[in-house]
Amino acid sequence: MESVNQTITVETTVHAPAEKVWEFWTEPQHITKWSFASDDWHAPNAENDLRVGGKFLTRLEAKDGSFGFDLGGVYDEVRTNEFISYTMGDGRKVQITFIRQENDTKVIEVFDAETTHSIEMQQAGWQAFLDNFKKYSEISK
């Protein structure tokens, strides 16, 4: 078993300015459009109180109704257009950094691994969310 404090990093570069990328990442009407790993899933509901101590909750469901779960946590740090960190319901930490690169924005997400699934599976899953986010943000900008 991997140790609990192992971290995994996923990243992408979105061809949109940081302000837009931030908006797409944090506003519930956008979150429901990208916050899932594959096309057979969707996010029917998202709530986001974007401030230190604020909570967020996104409902993820398989489109066929076979499975669903809530993804949520509490914000530890929020720096508009630059940085978000939060603690998930199970105590794991997540940090997201938004780096301006001219008209692009690099998004780097670092998260504590859990011990149920392999590191490779977790990395692939979180990367799929990020890839979906990139696709949505570039279509919508």
C-alpha cells in the first residue's frame, strides 16, 4: 500500500485568459458542464461558496442512473485568478494553481492520493476531469 501522504499532480494548459478559466472553474453553472471524467457521466448539481471556510458540493452521476456520489470539501485558501486549496470530505488536501502564460492559463492540480485505487488510476481519473475542463473552457471562451 502507498503511504497516505503521497501526492499526485495533474496539469493542463487552457487556451483562455486566467479570469475566464477561474470563472469556468468556480461558477456552478459552468462546473455542471465539465465536472466529470467521461461522457457517460454528468454533474446535475453544483454548489460553491468560494471563500476560506466556504463549502462546495458537486453531485456526480452516471447518466444511466446506476451510480452517483457527492464530491465536496471546505476551502482553506482562495486567491482570485491564482490559487485555491481545499480539504475534501475524507480529509485529503487539494491545491489548484492558475498560472498566466500570455493568453493561456496553466492549471496545476496537486492532491493527496487515497489508498483504495492505484496511483495510476487516480492520476488518470483526475486528468480526465482536467481534460474535460480544458475542452469546455476552450469551446466556451
